[in-house]
Amino acid sequence: MPSSDNVFRNRNILLVRHGRTDWNDAHRFQGRTDIPLNAAGLAQAEKTAARLAAWPVDVIYTSPMTRARETATAIAARHGRPPVVLDDLTEVNFGSWEGLFIEDIRKKNGDRLLEWLRNPFFCMPEGAETWSSIRSRAEKVRETVFRSPGERFVVVSHGGVIRALYAVLLGLDPRTVWNIKTSNCALSGIEVRKEQSSLAFSNDTLHLHKSLEGIPLPVW
């Protein structure tokens, strides 16, 4: 259990989705398939790192998957410290849809895809990870951050897991969190004040469109 000092310490948690991959561009389900960043994704990671260069980070956590680690490594290089790998930040397993093109699923099984789009965590494809498992992993990530020394954390992960963290950290309905857009290399900020969490900003991608090196984050 975290100490009382840790429980009541203020925290700023920056959620970062990994940069683009070829499968993102092709609209394929990646899930647990370990696809690296493409050239555009590597450029996004460097722009994100430049945006965060002046933000004092205590710990950088990352998913073990290549696309997330490459993004986290670019950020970490600006702070002179290696990212810490957390297996629980691994992307959701999409089961039988892993590697499939969204358009092909729509053509062959449009009704099933529509069900998933309406309620992703609870209408997963055959063989996919359950919401119970996803939630448990997100809760473990929360506890790891809450036990960690420091007040400023970067968490690099994936679209599905970031939305699960929205549900766990903010108490949002897991049936609605997929309505929150989470773009590649977008920044989303969560403030924790005496165990009360709030969303400070979401899906900030301004750094991908103009040079923001040294420009502060929206509210921190």
C-alpha cells in the first residue's frame, strides 16, 4: 500500500499515445502485434520530445511494445534518464481482429463492427481481452504511479489503454471513454489533488503542427 505521504501528494500525469505506424496509416487493428513507428511516427516522437524538453519529469513509464518504447525513448533522451517499462501498459489484445483492416471487417461483418464501435470494451471480438483484465491492468498502473516518488509523470501507451486509464483515474464510464479522441503523440493531462483526479487537458497535438520547443504545457 502507498504511504500516507504518497496518497496525499499532488501529481501531474501526462498520458502520451505512441507515434504513427504503417498499420495506423492503413487502419489495421494493431493490438498486441508489435509494429514499430514509421518515419512519420519517429518525427512525431521527436516533436513530442521537444515539446516536453522543458517540463521537469520525475518518471517516464512506457508500454514494452516497440512503438511506445520508441516514443518514450525520444522523450526520455531530453531528460537524461531511461524510460521505465510497465508490462501493464501493453495495448489491448484484439483477438481475432488483430492485423485485420477495419474496412475489410466492415465489408464482411459490418453489424459486428458497429456493435464494437458503440461499446468497444464490452463488445470485443472473439479471443480478445476482457474489460475485467484491461481494468485490472489500468488499476495496477495507477497504483504504480501513486507509489512512485515525485509529482510529474509521463505515461506512454496506446489508445485502448489510455482510455482505460481515463476510466480508472477519472471515474469515467468505460462505455463512453472511447468517445474521447486520442491521436498519435497526443498529450492528455490528469491532475491528482488529494486523491481527487481531474482532466486538465486532452488530445493536445499542437506540437505536431508547429515548433513548440520550450513552450509550456497548457496549464502546468
